[in-house]
Amino acid sequence: MTGPRRRLREVTATTTTSTDEPDQHAAQPAAGARGKQLMRRFAPAAAAVLAGVLLYLSFPPRELWWLAPPALGLFALAVHGRRARAGFGLGVLMGLGFLVPLLSWTGVDVGPLPWLALAVTEAVILGAAGAGIAYVSRLPLWPLWAAGVWILDEALRARMPFGGFPWGKIAFGQPSGVFLPLASVGGTPLLGFAVVLCGFALAALVRRLLQVRGVRDRGVVAAAALTVAPVLAGAVAMPLVSNDAEAGTARVALIQGNVPRMGLDFNAQRRAVLDYHVRETMKLAAKVRAGDVKKPELVLWPENSSDIDPYVNPDAYDEIDKAAKAVGAPISVGAVVTAKDGSTRNQQILWDPEKGPGVTYDKRQLQPFGEYMPYRGFFRIFSSDVDRAGSFVPGTKPVIFDMAGTGIGPVTCYEAAFDSVVRDQVEAGAEILSVPSNNATFERSQMTYQQLAMDRVRAVEHGRSVVVPVTSGVSAVIRPDGSIARDTGMFVPATIVADVPKRTSLTLATRTGVWPEVLLVAIGVGGLGWAAARSRKERRGA
């Protein structure tokens, strides 16, 4: 029996060995399959982040407006056909890739916490757009409905929380390029919609071409048509944009006095900043007397050029009055004043060389966490920096300054991001828009250039010259077609004197007001409703 048992053990061992060997070889393909599965799982997330970074790169100070459609197309490819929950997560990732670098200026001098908190909050709202885009992505002509969802999300971000934060609207990354003329037709909503539709349609075209062999497929044709249509629409709208001086020109002087130091301690330098702007104005007056420069009809000082209230401080009053008399022209002075009711106002004062201070405009759209602090006690738990925020009270109405016969519409700094504020000033009779700003707090960050891009878009949107006096730069004169006629450097004293065209006609965007946005939002809501109805029908059929 010894021999048979030995042979049985040998056979068993041989069988076991032959069985184990195929399992070891099978493990390699299994590992490869797991690797591919991980790639498929993480590729959409990587694509979403990359799309956000590319979208950021399309924004100023870079003139890469053409990067926006492919960036949005890449995002659409990542979310297409996915569940709304996955779309939300991908939207948040895309938002972080876009908004964290775009809003980095908000962390200057106050640290990363406010910057990252704002970027994350805005990215979460953008995540809702990702969920909505994924939800409508199975509909026919899905790029159209998805672009409407994006504009719906932008409309929400422009209004909430704390009055909204429109920074990062797609339109504000398009201060030049083929899409820009559409701003004169339907404002920033239509401009943004066209860019997004082009990007999403490009994604649909790529998907369809990968699925079929011929370009004659109806899906390919439809996607190609939706890709090209926004570009053609921009070309058709181009003749609507004009630099013509419909009501003559006004010789405008922009005073950039500069500041002694950058950062939040700007407010501790109030008298020095006022002196700098007086000094630069006196230099201009001397050049006028010497015949080196033609006398300006009106002079514009920036926001916060006098943080000393001239109504209660005789020395500030006298300095401003001296400058106005020397240059012999009315000055729009940016001041921080205490109103009769004791409230603090960020105010533009029309200062006449003979009569002194007159009409005023109070900034209406205040910057939360800067000019006022919502829920100050709650946020103090996280940072004592909340006490640096002011306690300003907003104005309530548009005001036009009659400066030597020219209607100047002040739009103070942060207000340029809000459609209704700018439109109100044009409807009230502004022949030229003025955007007095103080960007010294944000040092040499990209904030100045991002805001300047907004001003350029506003020029086209309303067919107005936009003049931008800034404490520390970049000050600029912008033509109605959005191009920059004159500008300054940063953190240097400078004066610009330019003949600026005055215009009185209203663009279609100005006349239609909020209705283009309402229509585009309705497209997004309609797409979501259609997708919901289809989903219910499919569940019932199952």
C-alpha cells in the first residue's frame, strides 16, 4: 500500500500545482482591469479640475478668452450622462479649480481663511450647476438646456448669499473676442450663455463624432450648428457696437494719487492719500496754466480719495476746495462721510470750484465682509479680522452728476459687478460711466485686472465710455467698444487727460433690462422640468 499512497500524494500535489499556476497568471489581468476601473472613476474628477483651471486661465489679466469654450466643453464631457449627485461633485471640483485661483486676491493681508471660505462657498453653488447639467444631459439638444442651467446658477450666485457675488461670471472673462458684441444685445447673461453654449455644443460634437463614422449624421450636424451659432451671432452683433460721439466729447481728467503703502493699513493713511490726490491735481493745474495740457472740463478722483469726512473736518474741506479752484473744474471726490442720521456712507461728492460740495451719490451695492460684516458676532468665532470690516449703510437710488454739461454716472468699484446697478445709472441719463475704485487693499493681485475686464464688458453692454479712476491703479479710459484708450501703471502717481465720447442712445441690452436673463433662466428651468418629466415617465414604464 505504500506505493499507491505515494502515487496518490504525487498526483494530488501535481493537480494542486497545475491549479495554482493559472490563478497567478489570472491575477495580472485582474490587476490591469482594476487599474482601468480606477482610471475610469477618477478621470472625470481630473477632467473637472482641469476644466476649472483652464477656465481660470481664460480670465484677465490674460487675454485668453478663447480658452473658455474648450474648458467648458471638457467639463461637459466629464458630467454628461451621469447622475445628478455625481454631477454635483464634479461641479464642486470644477468650481474649486476655477475659483480658488481666481479669488486668491481676497486673501491678501487677511490670510487664506476668508479666501478659501469664499471659494468653497461659490464652488458649492457651482456644484448645483453640475448637478443640473448632468440631469439634462440626456435630453435632445442638451447643450441648449445645459447652458440655460449654467446661467440659472450664475443668476443665483449674483444674488445670494449676502446680496450675491457675481465675480467669476463667464461674461467677465470676455472683455475682447468674438462673443463680446453680444453684450450689447442681451447684457452679461446673453454673453455668458453664448460662450457656455459654444463650449457644451463642442463637447456634444466630440461625443457624436466618436460614436458615428460620418459627419452627415444628424446629431453631428446639430452639434456643429450649436457650436458655430454663438460665434456667428457675435459677428452679426458686431455692427451694433460703436465708438461714435453722439453728443460730442468731454475732456476728462482722471487723478491717480497713489498711496504710501499697500494693504489694509491703507485706511490708516487717510490724510496722506488725500494729500496725494490734491498734489496730483495741483500738478495738473500747473500744467494747464503753462499750456502743456489742455484744461479739463471735469476731474474724477477715485473711491476713498478722501477718507477724511470733509463735512466735519475743515482741513480736508479746504484741501479739496483748493484743488477744485486751482484746476477750475468740478471734481467728483470719493469720500467716507457720516450722514445726518449718524450712518457711515461710501460717497461720491460733486465738488464745484465756486459752490463747493453739492450733489452726492451713496454706494448702493456694498461689499460684505469689507464694507459691512454680516453676522459679525458669529464670524468673530473664526477670526478677529471680522472687526476690520466697516459698518457702512447703502444708498438707495441712482444719481447722475451734471459736470460741466456732461452726465456722469458713478458706479463705485464693487458695484460694477452687478448688472442692475450699472443699468440704473445709464437709464438715469449717464452719458459717460465712471467707476471710481480703491484697489490698494489688494496690492498687486489680479483683482485690478479682473475688475477692469468687467468695466470693459459694461462699456459694450451699454454703449458708453467707461472711465476708471483708481487710487493706486490701474486707472483707464475705456471706449464704448471695450478697448482701452489710455491706462496707467500700478502704485504710481499719474494723471490721464482724454477727450471722451459722450453717448445718449440705449443699447438693446439696456432697453430690455433683466428680461434676457429671465428668458435664459427659463431655458434652464424648462430643461430641468423636461428631464424630470421624462424621468417620471421612465419610472412608470419600468
